[in-house]
Amino acid sequence: MAVMKFGGTSVGNARAMQQAIDLVVREKKNGAPLAVLSACSGITNKLVRLAEASGRSALDEALVIAAEVRQHHLTIADELITTPAVKSEVTSKIGEYVSKLEMLARGVDIVGELTERSKDMFFSFGELLSTTVFAAAMKEQGHIAEWIDVRRVMITDDNFGFARPLSEVCEANTSAIIRPLLEAGTIVVTQGYIGATTSGRTTTLGRGGSDFSAALFGAWLGDNAIQIWTDVDGVMTCDPRLVPEARSIRIMTFSEAAELAYLGAKVLHPDTIAPAVEKNIPVYVLNTWHPDAKGTLITDDPERLAGMSYGGLVKSIAVKKGQCIINIRSNRMLGRYGFMTELFGAFSRYGVSIEMISSSEVSVSVTVDDKCFSEELLQDLRALGQVDIEHAVATVSVVGDNLRMAKGVAGRIFSSLRNVNLRMISQGSSEINVGFVVEEMDVNEAVNTLHHEFFSGEETAGIFEKPAGNP
């Protein structure tokens, strides 16, 4: 059995949804799969706008967006489903969901307050709608499929907006509700991203929550594979928008994938990796439109990795734009303890995450999201020493397993960047990441130079694959 997670672009319209249905049916020959769906592409953004409009009492605007959400799913259902009775049933269910959405908007408008709990309820409708149409289309086409409301299974804490599943309860629910259907040969269709508290309040798992849901189900079911279906041919050597020659990576380790995710790669969410690592379940990142392409296999299986070893060189280059460098200089650091505790405490108080750090005896440089820090934080930092800020920079991270142990790699990295002004360099405890900071205007030159240095030679043969173009 496999868990198959489909992202928003893989179910964004009728053609995409039919392609996903065909993939689920194809997989059934290996055992009935669990299909975990995201909202249709663009719908979650609409729901965010709808919620914000309700919160500022722009009810007319909110209702217009609700009508757009309704029409989007009605259009998909109309193209996919031809049987009048089935189409009428699906149309009715879409209407029920959107009526609840409109009722929620009116309630928030009356109260005049948009809470995190209300947001989670708003955002949940995307997945509920996409899976409703998907499951109905599967059944109409003669496939044995069952729609399951994931809120019966995915029980979480009440940390609305970033809820964490109660693992023991969820695993028991999975065994009681989902496993018997799969073992009976029934395809199960359910939602990613959402859950519910023990009292039944709808929650969401945060950004990338659908990937997280799929990985958790894979671990709880003990499946032999977790498939993440997207619109690209796997994890890429670099963002193809920056480097048109970027290739898909055939195989990589869990640690490489997790590092890339934390460093800005868009394909996988960091939490996706943890449940798979725990149960050593291989994760495949595949292209919905090119299902026969090899995609990317993420595994720690030494037998699979042995045939793909190439000396521990670079696997991928990750970029995070919109960063800033904060430099703190203070003689209080010299030969004294406690300074770093005060420094990190200041960032913690304001909920600001540090991306990269470099230090000397009397100075510390850190990178943070340019939109995150406030004047209040800067005041606290100035109490520790002299503070300078450099805006409009980006972090560039070169990732590869055992990167530090490969002789000459660091030399190749920095020699190739001799014409790029490096604002900061950081190589901490991680053995698989060398990071540095450049001005945003230098990002294209830096990543294209690095990509040519490490991915243009014969040493990468068999590890990377040129992706096919999507329709």
C-alpha cells in the first residue's frame, strides 16, 4: 500500500484531477492506496482573502469570493461528472459547504474579530471541497472509493494555525477507520492540512500540512511508500526559475532533503521528513504530468544509496531571498559568558527565527527574514552593543551529504564565486551544508556559477535527470 499526496496544482482543475484519479487507480494494483489531497490551486489564497475581508467587515467582498470558490468547484464537477444523479448530489454538497462558509463570514463580520480558530475553519473548506469532488468522480467512474472526513482521524491539540497531532489517538483512529477500508480493497480519499481537537473544533497543521498529513498516515499505516505528487520532476538541483538548466535529483538522503526544506526548497515541508525517517519509509517526489519519470527517491536505505554514490559532492543549491543581516558588536563578548543567552533571548521574545549565524570574539552576525524584526527588537539588541543592518540580501546554501568530509569542495565553492561579493559565510555543525550571504542582485550570478561548477561534468552522471517539460 502507498499514501499518495496530491498538491494543489495536481487537483487544480478537471483535467488535473482526472490525471490524479488515473494515477490512484493505477496504483491500486499494488494495493488500495490512501489519497491525501490539498485544496485546488489558488483556493486557499481565496479563503485567506475571504477570512481577512470578513474580519474587517467587508462582507460584500467576502461573499463575492465565496461565490468564486463555489463556481470553481462546480465547474470541475460539471466537467468530470456526467451522471445527473451524481452531479446533483455533488452540487448539493458543494452548496452546503459554501453556505457554511458564507455563514462563518457573516458571523465574523458581526463579531468584528477574526481569531486563529476562525481562520482554521475558513481554511479547511478548500480540502473538504476538493476531496468531495474527487471522491464523487472516482465513484462515478466505477472505482470503489470512500470519502473520509480527516477530522474523525487527525485529532490534534488546540494550537490553532499550527496544530500538532496527538499521535497515539491518531494512530488508533487510523487503524480503526482507514486501515479496514484499505485492506478490503477500497481506495480512501481524505484531506491533508486539517484536523480537529478532541472537542471537535477544526484545526490546521500549518504551511505544508498536507505533506505532513501524508507522511504521518504512511507511518501509522506502515506503508511501503509515501508519494508526493507535484508539478515538477522531483527535488531539483536548484530553483529552475533561477537556473533554467536545473535537473531533478534521482536519489537523496533524508538529512539532505530535510536540510534543503529548512533552507528554502519549495517541494517538501520539513515536517514531512520526520515520520518517514522514524519508520524508514521511502518518500518519492513525483510529477503528476510525467508519472513515468523517475522523480526523486528520498531514503536512508544503504543498498539503494550505494549504487548512487558519487563522492559526497553537492546535491542541490537552496536560496532564500528577502533576508537581512543584523550585525551586533560588543566588547562584552570578549572572554565572558552569558552574552549569547541574552542575544538569543531577545530574538526569542519577539518570535524571530534566526536563519544563519557567524561569530567572532567581539561580534555576531545573523540573518533573519527582512519582514520579521521590529524596532522594539532593535532597541533590545542595541542594549547589548552596536547594531548594523544590511537589507536586501539572500542566503545561498550548498547541500550534500558529508559535504565537509569531501576534500576540495569548499575550495571549489568559493573559487567559483570570486566575482561575487560574499557578505557573510557560515558553516556550523551541519556536515551537509555550506552557507553564505550575497546581495539579492547577485543571487542569479552566484547560483548559476555554482550550478555550472557542480552539475555540468561527468561526475554527476546517473544522479541527476533533465526534467521533461510540463504541459
